[in-house]
Amino acid sequence: MQHQSAAAGRTGRLDVFDIARGLALLAMAVYHLAWDLSWFSLVDWQVAKDPGWRGFAISIAASFLFLVGVSLALAHQDAIRWRAALLRIGRITLAASAISLGTFFALGDEFVRFGILHSIAVGSLVALPFVLMPAWATLAAALAVFVLPRFVAVSFPGDEWAMWTGLTQDPPLSVDYVPLFPWLAAILAGIAAVRLLRGKAPWTLLARIRARGRFMRVMALAGRHSMLVYLLHQPILFGSVWALVTLGLVPDGTDRAFLEQCTASCSIARDGPTCERICSCTLETMRGDGAWERLLDAPQDPALNATLNERYAACFETLPPDAPAN
């Protein structure tokens, strides 16, 4: 026990934070699996829109960024080790770039422009000076960063290049968007927490927590290699679900989901059986020239959505309420 405590004191690394990081990764994997299942319409829940799922995603991102702040404070306790810090930020930046490139080819316009890794890279650089500042100053900065987007929202030509700040009016269309404001606040809060607690009784209790038992050891291991786990887990999950759908091992629910949503919307103006025919007509005409597959690849594409609306309107006009069933 004395040897472990001494090692922790020299390295600044505590098992409890590796475990916490591993648990956050596990929660993220659960969220991403749910998102993948929703993307392929294999489940009914709307992960991207449901308040519960959105709250879950926000809590995961906040916990990751808080732990980034903790790690910064532990790694630079007495002085900022600029070389080590810049090398780490450089690796994160490369990983973030890989995420952007990969999602661009996989998701089109919804690719990750400024996601969690981008936010960690930029936020770590901005937050570094705070590791040596008084905790009260860091907390004040965190509060300011958190509330600023509520009062500042600018718009100007070409403002899409400033979307990473979080201070523009229109957020980008993206599956993952974690701008500097207000998310930098979580990193600063992590730094402040370490500076407030280190050397006090709560910190001693945290330092005594060890990764005992198989589950906790696995979580700690994942936490120590969080970058690798983060980069690999979603391609594996998404690729696995895609393979199951492509091989026909699970039914592709995209057609069913569209027909259900389309029929529900149409039923406001027409009877149910007619709406089913209208929506089936829309789907078939979209399939006829490949527009449906292109829409599935880029569901937010304005031109493809306009095409979908045009096909729906045409089917709506050609199938009156008294049209016979096919």
C-alpha cells in the first residue's frame, strides 16, 4: 500500500480517475450502440432527438471533459510541462482529424466538424494556464465560459468558420458538436476540483480507491488507454450493425420507419388506407432512380429532401381518397 501511494504521488495518477474514465467510455459505447440501432431504424427510439438520450449524451461529454481537466491539473502540478502537453494535444488533434475525415466519408454533410476530441484538443490548450491559478479564479472563468453563449450569438458572412467557438447563431449540422463555449467550463471545473481537494481529506479517500475485481480492472485499463478505445469502439459498433443489416441477419427497418412516419403525417388530411398507398408510392418512386439510397446516405441533404417532398406531393395528387387499392 505504501508503495502504491508513493507511485501515485510521483506520477499524479490515481486509479479512481482511470476507473471513472473507463466507466465514461462504457456509457459512451452504450449511447453509440443505441445511436447506431436508431440510425438503421432497428429500434423505435430517436436517440438524436429524445430528451432522455440527449441528456445522457451531454452527461457523458461533460464527464469526459471534467476528467480532462483533472488530468491536466495532475500532470502539471508545479509547472506547465509544455513539451509533453503540446505532444499530447498534437496526438489528440490528429485523432480528431481522423474522426472528421472518417465521418465525412461515412455520413456526408453530417460529419463531425468539431466534436468531443476537437474540444479536448483546443480546450486543453486554452485551459493549461489555469493549472497554476487559484481555484477561485478557475471557477470564475468556468462560470463565465458556461454562461457566455446564453448572451452572445453572432452572425456574419462566413461564420461557419467560427462554429467551433459555440458563439454563432446557427450550429452546424453534425452528429457530434461540442464547441469550446460552453464546454470549456467542464475542463476548468476539473482543474478547479483538483486544486480545491488535493491535500485534503476527500482527496485522501479518492487516492485509496484501487481497481480491484475484474470489472474495475477492465475499466481502469480502458481508462488508461481511453484514446485507443474511443477511436475503435464506434467503428466496431457501427460496422457490426451495418454488417448485420447488409447480410440480412436483421431486418432493415428504414423502409418500415419511413412508411410509419409518412402514414402518420398523411393521416391528418387523408384516411389511413389511402395514406398507406401514397407513402408506398412515394417510396417506390424514390427507389426507382436511386434517390432513396442517396437519401439514406445523407438524410439531411436539402436537395434530396426536396425531391422526397415532390414525389410525395405527386403521389398525393394521383391517388385520390376513392382510388382503388392495388
